[in-house]
Amino acid sequence: MSRTFKDKLRSKDFLITAEICPPKGTELGEALADAKLIRGFADALNVTDNQRAVMRMSPLAMSKTLLDEGHEVIMQLTCRDRNRLALQSDLLGAYAMGIRNVCVMTGDHTTKGDHPRAKPVYDLDSVQLLGMIKRMKEGYDLAGNKTGHLPDLVVGAVTNTDPLKAGQMMKMRKKVKAGVDFMQTQAVYDITQFEAFMEYADDIDVPVIAGLIPLRSANMALFMNNNIPGIHVPDETIYRMEKAEKPIEEGICICAEAIRELKKMCRGIHIMPVGNHVNTIDILEMAGTGKRNK
Amino acid sequence: MIISSAKPFEEILKLLKDEDDIFIIGCNACAAKLHVGGEPEVTMMQQRLEVNGKNVVGWVIPSAACSVASFDSLVEKNPAIREAKAILVMACGSGVSIIAGVTDIPVYPSNNTESLGGRSQGEVIPRLCAMCGDCTVYYFGGICPKGQCPKQLLNGPCGGSMEGKCEVDTDKDCVWDRICSRLEKMGRQDLMEKVWLAEEIEGQILCRN
């Protein structure tokens, strides 16, 4: 039997996770093809949950489909669309269907997505959700009723990586206290800042998986700096993208260089490309992490 | 203070389209302070309704529309209310509801009720308190995240703020940024470290059946 994501978390492996976005509709073909591109390269696939508050197929349905195709999945779960009843029932459903990894987060506000009139829920925040999952793993629902244990559930959370943001860092520590098995980060471009974050978080005994979004153009970098919270693309990187004759290839190079650096600092990387994974294997091979999993 | 604002006059006229012999009830509490239900606004409303062909039989401004004891107490203040076929209440939703509860005359609101807020140094500040029934605002330096953060986050900021501004309303400072700096100023950063679990866990409600 092949090793699970949980086994790999406990090993010394450098982990590779990658993002798969469920379809806006019922056709699964494109998402499954995207997952197939990186089969054997990624240790687990994060399945997003109405990412950026844009309505898409349920991550539970997408995760189960990927599982049936033989992929290991990390189902993302936000606090935006579900109250504590719905969060628990989705977690029980996911576990019963064989999903063993989840990653929880607050979730972008409904007003930022394609249904701005939707009622934002936020019945629990991400720290409270982690606390609830801890209790569920012990065999109880939030009300204290017996529900059966979820012993193998691996639970992750997300964090920003600017060590100077006191509020963000305090919240990251609360997540660790509430119980997490791994942390995935917002996209990292500023390696110096990430190194400072890892030094800051040196006392935290949780594997950190650094997020990466391969750049496609200088404009994309500028857009992210101005519009995506927690992302900082340094000026010299933007300059490289501006000068590049083939910006997509340059973005692949920059990403691969980042992986080589990050390999020395943290436990893994999480690739979240804009669009699909058509360049992901090139990036991994260029970074020397392209070996196929057994 | 209950924060309410005046409906557009055209909307009020539409509400009262089939009504006449109107009695106006203001409110000398929050609505008066916010200039949407005090004497100047009530007399202005009377004039505007009359200009638009409505008969206004009278008006009264109780000390608080939400504490009107009975229809008789309104009659005592202005007996003209007996002739009314419709009542326009210039108060918050509570005031409208209390007055609708003491009479069978149809009651119409002139205001939209928004939140529990306040007014300080001439500025109206909405959404200060979520009225959750379990006040913990002292843990947050007097800035309630349940009332003021669009995600009601108790354990710290979301990842959505940019340059200290709120993800939802970029004109506003992130509530958690404000809480952090307030607690720092107070020398009580320790309060930020409290982990807020779900009420069921906080209260140790565990029935173990």
C-alpha cells in the first residue's frame, strides 16, 4: 500500500501539494485532467471551497471524485458558507467517503465574490473550527453527543508569512494551540521575509508548506501586490518579469529558484497556478523535486 | 443609541398612497438625536405631507417611542390621534413595533433602522455592538469584533486585510488592527492571546450520552 499524506508528514520528505479548483458547473473533465497532469508528482491535492467567494461545485463532491481516481486529497473548508451544523455534517460525510485530510480557513467575504448578496455565515472562526474538529476526532460533536472517532483525520490551516504582522502571527499561534497537523501559507515571493517568518516560528512544531503561485507576467505581479492580501512580490522579481522575453518561462524559472531556496527552510511547497497545472512538472523538475512518488 | 436613517420622502408618500388623516409620532430619544424624529423633523414632515395633499390630524413626540405605555397615554398628549386613520412613526423599528402594539390603526415607519451604534464628537458611528447577549468587549480593548468585524472574528484578523484596511470596506481600518493597537497602548497584549473556542466547548457543555 502506498504511503498516505499523513505518513509523509511524519517522514522527512519534502512535500508537494497542489491546488485543484472544482468546476463552475457539473463537468468534472477539466479538473480531473488537471489533476492527472501532476499524478505522481503531488503528494496531495488541495480542493478549494468556493474560492474567493465565487460559487463552484462543492469541494466534498470534487474531493470524492478525485479520491475515486486514486488521488490523495486535502479538502478545504471555509467558515463562510456553513454554520456549525453544516461544518460538522460535511466533515462526517467527507470522512465516511474516505477523505482523510482537510485544511480549514475563514474564507473570503461573500461581498468579494460573484454572489455579493449571499449571507455570510462565520458562525465559527477558523480557530473555533479547529477546536471543534479536535473534539470530533475524539468522538463527540460540538454538543457533546457521541459520533464515533475520526482518528485518521489530518487537519491543516493557513497562515500569512509576514512576521511583523502581530495580529496575524498571534492568530497563527492560536491555530497551532487549537491543534493542526500542517500549515499551508499564502503565496511566497519574498524569500527573505519567509526566512524571517520561519525563524519567528522556530518554536512551532508543525510542518510548514509554503504557497507558490507561478508568475505569468509583470502585470500579474503588480496586480497581486495591489489586490491580494498577504502577497508581496519584491521589486527585483517584477523587474525580471518585465525584462523577460518569454515571461511564462521566466515565471517558471523564478518559481523553481524559489523552491530550491524554500527546500532548505520548510517542509514543502503548495503550488496554486492561475489556470491549470500545465507548467507544474517543468517547475518541479527544474527545481530538482520532480521525482515520481512510489 | 439605535441608529436609524430617514427613508426617502417619495417612499413615504408611496407607503401612505391610500391613507389620509395621518397622525405623526416622533421620538425624543435616539431618533431626535439623529435628526430623524425630533420636533423639527416632525413638523417638516407635517408640512411636506400637507403640500402633497395629505391631511395631518396632529403629532406628538413621546420621550421615547419604544416606551409608550398605552394608546390612552398618546391620547392624553394629543387627543387628535382619535381622528387618525393612519399613524406615521418617526422612530426606530422598536418604536414602530411598540406603537403598532397599542393600536389597530395602521402604523407606517418613516425610518430605516440600521444598528446599535452611537454618536461622539458630532460623528454618527453605526454597528458598535452586535447585541449578542454575552458582553466580552473588555477583552478587546472596548472594540467589539462581534459587532464591528464583518466576519465577527473572535480570535484575531482574517487574512483579508490590506495595508491595515478591512477586506469588506476598504475605507475602514481593520477592526483587529484597532484592537491590537488599543491593547498594546493599554499594555494588555496578553488579552489577545486568549483562545476563544465555540460556546459549547467554552461552557464545557458535554452531555456524553
